[in-house]
Amino acid sequence: MRNKRQLWPILCGTLATLAINATAQPAADSEGLLNFKAALENHPAPYETQIKTLLEGDKAFLQSGGLIVLTGAKVRTFGTNGAAEMIALAPHCIFDSGGRMVSSTGFLQVQSADGKFLLEGEGFTLGQTNALLILSNRVHTVVRFAPGTVTQP
Amino acid sequence: MKALCIALAANLALALNGQTNGPAAGPAGATNAPPRVRPPTEIFSDSSEFNLKSRSAVYIGHVRVLDSQMKLNCEILTASVPPSGGKIDSIIAEHSVVIDAADEQGHPIHATSDRAVYTYKIEGGVTNEMITLTGNPQVRSQFVSGTGDKIVWNRASNSIRVDNQHMIIQQDVQSSVTNAAGPARKPEPK
């Protein structure tokens, strides 16, 4: 395992090349980095300082080829006012910083901030370049309606 | 980025079942019972793809839509949102489409086809909301069974049009009458 001090320049260099603003803290157990955060996308002007999509992980393990293995991963999206819109949770996933892609063979759950929408499945790929989210197995979507929405008599 | 996923799925559920915002109109003399809150709609499938550029969602394999007002099964379900956003304008259900719903009196309606297309348009201030069944479409309710080349259900007017129809009106369990353009049973000679 590489020394943490050696990993930091690699991480920062990789992410800086992609214009991704990432932060992390050295892990207490010297395995990976704690509290990984990478702003994947900002809103267009005039809200260019507002983060639109944020990738987070409880732990990040740097791999060769620009791959970052994340545990306890979250992808959160925000509106131009900074309000949370959506959160995606994956216990384990791989962030391909070169291909700008997040994928996993494991579980993914996507939920809107207002709780009206839930999407979950096993095995996923989220491509930032092609803007394609693929869920491979056992897809389950739940749409809850607003309190004012009623059933027909 | 995934906000579109939310919009797609929410619109999908609404479009499949018809949006019923606001208080439901109860029958005359109805009590002031609180309106039933609409239960959630669930969609199950083997896999799915959300294309955030083309603004489309595709559910693939053993697709099941479960809703308080309708159940739909098919193999592929594709939904898209117009570039301008707003309500979903197209849903296509393909392969072994089975729809179970209820009419206004609560009687069950069972429909099958190879393909069902939902479209939603507002033209000249008029809402057009249609479900078109093609590919050996069949509809069966308590009193009427029908087949045809194409069955079009206008949700706005709640009317059904059948092209080249072959309707069977079930008057009771023992007898039936064949209607319209399809091959009719010859009446018994008197």
C-alpha cells in the first residue's frame, strides 16, 4: 500500500486534470482516505459557484488508471439555491475519474429530497459524459404522491 | 443531473394512471369522509436505463407497474419527456402488454396487446390523452369483449374507438352477440 503522502499528489493531480474539486482526509487506519468529496459538476452561470453534483465517500481507495474505489458512497444533487434535490447511496462503487463514470455491482438507492421518488436496484453504471444511468438488476421504483393527490372515488 | 430521473418516473406514474389532483368529486349526498390519499405507484423491472440527454427512461424485462387504479405488465416500457419539460408526452409498452384496470363503476377491465402507446398533447388549448393498443389488441370487461386492428382509448373523453372491430357483447353467461365489422355469427333461421 502506498504511503498516504504519496497518494495525495496523485489524487489531487488526477482530479485537478478533470477540473474536479476533491477533498479528503487521511484515514485513521492508513487504509484509504476518509471523507472523500468531489464536486462533479457546477451549475452554469450565473450560478457557477453553486455545486450541482457532489460525489462523496466514507472512504476512498486510489487504484491505478484513475480509478477510485469508494465505500459508503453518496451522489447528491443540489438546486441553484443550494437546496438538496436528490441523494444516491451505494455501499460500494468505483469512480473512474478518466471516464467520468461511477459504477458498481452492488446496491444503489436513489431518493428525492422530498421523499416522493425512490429508485433502487443492484448493479449500476452512471456515465457523466453520456448522461446515462443504467441499473442492471432488480429495479424497483416507487412514486409517492403529494398529500393533495387523491384516488378516484 | 438525476433530477430528470425523478421527473421521468413521477410523470410516468401520473401519465399511466391519469392525474387526479385536488379533491375527488364524490357522489351526491356523499358524506364528508376524508379523501383517500393516493397510494404510491411502484414499477418493477429486471433492468432500466435513464438517458438524461434524450430525456427518456427504459424499463426492460418483466416490467410491472402497480398502482391503485391500474396494473400493467409488459417486457419493455419506454417513457420520454419533451425537451421543454413538463408532463411526460409518450409512454410505449411493448411485448406481452397486459393492462388490468377498472371502469367508472369499478368493474374490471382487462386488455392485452403487443404494444400500447400513451400520448399526451395540448393542441389549441385542448388536451389529447390517448392510449392506443395495437398488435392483436383485446379488451374484456364485464359486459363487452372486443378485438380489432387497433383500440384507441381517449382518456380525456373516456371513450374507446376500435378500428375494424369485432366486439362481443356478453348479455349473459350463456349467450353472446357479435357486433360490427368483424365476422358475425349468422342469426338462427326463424
